[in-house]
Amino acid sequence: MATGELTELETAIEKIVTVFFTYAGKEGKKGTLTAGEFKELVQLQLPNLMKDVPSLEEKMRELDVNNDEELKFGECWRLIGELAKAMWREKEGKK
């Protein structure tokens, strides 16, 4: 897809996709996160941003819009959006 050197934002997007696929498919279907994979991803990759989430199981149910007990990339992307909004609000409040 990319034909030149990636920009800072493009690199960030590529990293998100790469991290997702690193965890997706270890247990269940390739390209989806099972509950165990989701928990591992959050604990290892989002320990600071998700430290106040009381239940990862409940968060996964909230994200799993089609209720198939797995998270596709689009469903997981909702979490990234939530975290980015929270980070934006925090930075906006510090101005």
C-alpha cells in the first residue's frame, strides 16, 4: 500500500494494525481476538491507559457489537478511538 517513507501518523496506524495481528488468531480465528487474546493485548500493550477499567470481560462484551465472542479489527478499533478521545480530553484540559 505505502510506496514511500511513512509519515509519523502513518507509522502509528501501521503499528496499531501490526500489534492487533500479533495477538489476533493465536487461539481462535485468524484476524480476530478471543477473550484471552484481548486480555493479553490489553495487559501487555495498554497497561497504563486501561488500568482503571474494572472488568476486561465487560469491556470486551461492550466492544463485541455482533456478539460472536471475538473482536474483529473494526470492533477493536472502537477501543482505540475511546482511548484516543480520553487522551485528547486530558491534553485539552491541560492548556
